[in-house]
Amino acid sequence: MWKCVHLWQLYWTMGSFLWCVENLYAWENFGVAQNLHLFGWFLLLSFSGFSRRSWLPRRRRREEMAGGGGGGAAPAPKQEELQPHPVKDQLPNVSYCITSPPPWPEAILLGFQHFLVMLGTTVIIPTALVPQMGGGNDEKARVVQTILFVAGINTLFQTLFGTRLPAVIGGSYTFVAPTVSIVLAGRYSYIVDPHEKFLRVMRGTQGALIVASTLQIIIGFSGLWRNVARFLTPLAAVPLVVLAGFGLYELGFPGVAKCIEIGFPQIILLVIFSQYIPRAIHSEKPVSDRFAVIFSVTIVWLYAYLLTVGGAYRHSPLKTQLHCRTDRSGLVGGAPWIRVPYPFQWGAPTFDAGEAFAMMAASFVSLVESTGTFIAITRYASATPLPPSVLGRGIGWQGIGILLDGLFGTANGSSVSVENAGLLALTRVGSRRVVQISALFMIFFSVLGKFGAIFASIPAPIFAALYCLFFAYVGAAGLSFLQFCNLNSFRTKFILGFSVFMGLSIPQYFNEYTSVAGYGPVHTKARWFNDIINVTFSSKPFVAGSVAFFLDNTLYRHDDATKRDRGYHWWKRFQNFKGDTRSEEFYSLPFDLNRFFPSV
């Protein structure tokens, strides 16, 4: 009832009351008449402020005046019914989509930002592999240069002739396990000289990558993966995309905790620059959120440098110094000033059937994982769902990228960078031109070795802090496809829950078994067979996506209600390249190449 009182009436009454309280000390000096007069004035003001009609809402008083007091009150208007958010084929509120590039100065800065983000994986993988292969800082710096150079070429190929999405193609953790298997192979155990062992192992990985690349080239360009992708629905895509991002959680905060005084401030600053400052400072152009990576990494990197030169880690354990110091990467000293990587720089590749089969398993797993990341990129680039023919074309060009990895000798295969896909969401810029500029930065800094090594010496916990946000964005993109599904269907709940759970549980079993026993659960005399099974079932997106794809296409998929529940009708028109007019805008080949290589 109090909320119906007008504000001015409340102020009037409270003012009268406070005036009386202030004068209470003088009541004993007044006479009885004066006191009664003062009290009566207070009551008069109070009742005049809280008259009966002031208690009534304005709407009711108007009804009484209109009805003259003789009729009943009019019925209250009907409350608006709540409506669900509409389904969107393209993600709204994206500043620049694939075909709408930002101004050149902004595009160059955004391209450099993509270059910074992809450096994490580019440096972490050689740092882990090269010492096991027998190489030192010089070999590690040259491998990092080679990965950067090939990544720039592969990114240009993918954005020009592949899916044409703003996808960065870089190193993949999926290929680490078969590479380690090659390092531990018996045919290299007798080599005593570390440098000679490094060259032999590198040539073995080159041969395995060259053979493994044919798998993706054949599956992609033959149309096989296109036919498989036609059966992919939003329901089956959710577990695949979700775990393509969330499944990399072990690379996030565990990496931050290796140097918490550097990694944790990076997370804090990244969140502040990207989420809080833009809402506190309303500017015409987004600056803080769009360049949050550059701002936060620069501040924390300078902070880490000051800790290093200040002697904060002088007496720390060696492991702590490797993760926290800015001068322990060994890349700046080992990198040449100018060097252009070239094919067969380590010598002629060697081939082994078992190693090739293991690498082919990793190639197939990366194919599935890249499919999930491609789907997430279409969302954050504000493009329409990826036509299966375009997806197959992109997988074929990714196979060519693995072939270049084998020819140049990167000791690692290529796949779509998950962290750069998350950066698209942070900046809300899905421009193809920005990613192409980042590819030029990769090539430029790979040739100028010293300058590239300076950026590559950023401590790994800083990159791990970036992963905490970017991998989460990719996983959230997978969750967004639930808008196309019927979440009240028990069939939907079963497929989602079971596939995601198995995608987390099965790889966890394989990883725990390997960490305890030193080898995977499948341990036979055939090393190549062990690697195939262990690599395949250690991938969370692969397991979850395979289970969801199988269940979604075998459980009552021909029922009309099931088609609606799984979201098939939303993506049906995108199954063919010409099914939607926007496909031509986003995915058509340049230089009028569609006439010679038409998409179906």
C-alpha cells in the first residue's frame, strides 16, 4: 500500500515530522496552548498528505472518475505471454562478417592479434617434442620458424581456395602422440649423437606426414566427407563442437597454474578489457574489447620481464624458471636473423608402414576435430551453415597443408586453430581479410627469425590464460546450436547426455591408463595398431561426435517428429550449395574458379 503514495506527499509529511522532532527540545519552554497548536499542525499536515485518495493508484482513480462510482472496475489488461528467442541462421551483433573487412589500420592490428594468439601452440609443441627428438635450442628455433612459415601458407590456401572461412591453420596437439611414438621407435634407439638422432627422427615424421596427408586429400576432394556431412544435423553437431572447445580444458588453467603470478593476472586483465571496460566507457568505436589481447598480453609480458630482470626467480627451481622467466625459451639466441624454410631442409624423408598408419589415425581424428571447429567459425563469422561440399573442399586443402608439413619438416601436422576461432568471438570480427593479414605476419616473422623469436618467447602461462577464454567461446558456439533442437524430447536428451559423457569418460580412461602404465590400454606387439586405437579414443571431440552422429542417424530418424526434434529442417536447405542464395556470397571461389570447380 505504501508504494501507492506519491513521492511529493511523502516528502511533505516527512518534512513536517522532522521539523517537529528538531523542535522537541523546546516543548518544555512552550505553553500548553503552543504545544497543542504545534501537535495539531503536525496532524493536519500528516492527514492532508495521506488522504484516502492518495492511497489509490492513478489507474483506479481514473476508473472511478470515468465510471462515476456506479459501475465495477474495468478488468486488468492481459499480461503479454513470454515468447522464446527466435532461431537465427546467422549470429547477430557481429561487427564484420566474412565479406565485410574493417578499415586497413584496424584490420592490420587485428591480424597481428591473431598472429599472437596462434604463437602459443606454435611454440609449445616444438618445445615439448624437439628435446625428445635430440635437438637443442637451434633446432627448436628452426622448427618454430618452419611451423610459422607453413602455417601462413596453409592459412592463405584455406581462406582462398578451401572453405574460405576466416580459419587459421596451425599446429595440432592430435599429432603429438604419433610423433612421440616415432621418437621412441626402436630403429632410432642405437643413435648416440643427439643431432643425428634429431635428423633421423625428423625424416621419419616427414615420411609419416606425407603418407597421412593422402587420407584427408582423398576423403576431402573425392566427395566422401561431403556425403558424410549431409547426415550431420544440429543435434549431432552439438557434442562435436562443444568438446572441440571444452575438451581442451587441460590446456587452460593447469597451464596457468604453472606460473600463477603471471597467468592469473592475464586472465583478470583479459576479462576486464574485454567485458567490463567497454560497458563502463561508452565509446563510438570498440577499442578495449576488440584489442583486449594486445593490451593485456603487453602489460603482463612487461610485468613478467620486470620480474625476470629484478631477480624474482633467481633461486627458484628450474621448472619454475622455464615457465615464468622471459629469457629461458632459448629461441632468441638460437634463431637466425634471416632464413627462409624450404622443402627437405632436414634431408630426404624416410618411410615406415607402422609409423604411417599411426599418423593416418591422427590425421583422421584431426579431420573430425577440424569439422567441429569449422562449424564454430561459421557461427562467429556470421555466415550461414557450411554446405557439405564446401566442408569437403576445406578438408581436402587441409590435407594439402599436412603434405606441406611433411615436405618442409615441422614434426607436426596441421588443423584448424581452436584458439583463433575463439578470438573471432571476442573481437566480433569474422573478416576473411583479417585472417589473411595474420597469415602474412606468420610468413614475415618466420623469415625474420630474431624478431619472430622475440614474440615467441612470451611465457606459456600467458597463452594458457588466453585459452581459458577462447576454448570456452568455441564450446559455447556448440551450445548455441541447441536452439535448433527440441530440448523437451527424451530422444534429444539421451543423445546429448550420452555422447557428451562418453566423450569425456572414454578419453579420460585412456589418458589415466597411459599416465600410470606408460602405454595405452591397447598394448599388443603391433605398435602401429596400438597407436591407432590409443590416438583415436583419446580425442574427446572425436568420441563425442562419433557417438552422437551414430545415434542421431539410427534412432527413429525417419519420423517426422524426430526430424523436427533433431533440427534437420533448419539445416536442410544448406545441404546443397545452391539451396540458399547466401552460400554464393560467403563460400564461392575467387577468380571465377567456380566455373571450373563448381560446388554441389
